[in-house]
Amino acid sequence: MRFLKNILIAAALCTAAMGVSASPAEPKNGVEYETLPTPQATEAGKKIEVTEFFAYYCPHCNVLEPQLAAWVKKQGDNIVFKRVHVSRDDSVAPQQRLFFTLQAMGLVDKLHTGVFHAMHVERNRLNTDDAVFDFVAKQGVDRQKFIDTYRSMGVSARVRRADAMMQGYNVTFWPMIAIDGRYITSPSQADQGSKSAKNEEQLNAQALSVMDVLVAKAKAEKK
């Protein structure tokens, strides 16, 4: 009986030790995330502004989307979440204008996931203006109203703003997440300290964990 008791105690101690060693380490500046040399202006007031730099054509952004959406929902009123569709070249410019037109028309929540599905499942590249117009019309959006907004000065201004933000945040790859205009991280960066992720979903999960820490850090610094 005493022998069995000793085995159980040893097993409990082993489990406890494993729990301690398995707990995530605090993410390090310059490893799992970076601090911007020049903080960027935010518009969230006392809340924490979280900005995703993404592109519809990006397969990694597509994989991240459902996990990020769940994370944002879990954060609730703790953050103000924004998306910025990055620029690249003329071949993907229609996708960028598509996003900012949806944003201007208040249709991102309704069609954002559908755009990813069209591109990465249905293989609709949405790489011309007409392809974009046909797509949104099939989603029940007023075609002419969309075209007018798509070609408006307001959407052009949003595109220019995105370019300026890319420079300010030094965005050279995506997806990239900015926290409160001060910190940036990404799925690939979040794994730098441990190299433990085995697939893209795990990389994303690690990035979201780093973002949890950065949101708490930014919130504490605002007090």
C-alpha cells in the first residue's frame, strides 16, 4: 500500500513539474514581437487598437481569418479591431479596392469571409474590376452603387492611407498584427522563441497568445 502511495506521489510531482515546464514563456521583445521605433497614432481612445494588415489573395491570411475572428470576439469591448488591406501591385489592386469599398459601404462583416472563400476555394482571382463587380452583384449588392463607391475619391483616399500605414508600421509581409500603434507581431514571428508549432493553425494560435500579452501590456501602460 505504501509502495502504491509513493508511486502516486511521484506521479503527481512529475505531472506538476511538467505543468510548470509546459507553461508558455513570456514573449520577448525582438523575438516574438517588436516594438516600433516610432509609435503610430491610434484612434481608439482608452481602448486598445488592434490592426490586422492582410490581403485577400494571401493564403496565410485566409487560414488566420477564422482564428482571428474568434479572438476578436473573445476580446469584446477590450479592443477596437481594424483591418488594413495592403498594397502590392496592379494585379491585386482590385482586391484592395474591393475591401475598402466594402468598408465604406458597411459590408465587411457581411462579405469579408465570402471574399476569402471565393478566392481560395472557388479560385475566383478577383483580379479585374469587372470580376469584382460581378462578384458583389451575385452577393446581392447594388452593382452601380458599388461601382460608384469603388471609383470614388473616398476609396482612393483609403488606399493612400493604407500605403502610409504600411510605411509607418514597416509592413513588409502579411498577415501582420499591430497592437495599439506600438507593437507588431505575426504568426511566423510568434514562433521564433520556441519553434514548437507544427502547422499553420498552431502558428496562428501562438500569435494570438502573444497578442493577448501585448494587449494586456498596452492596457497597463495606458493607466
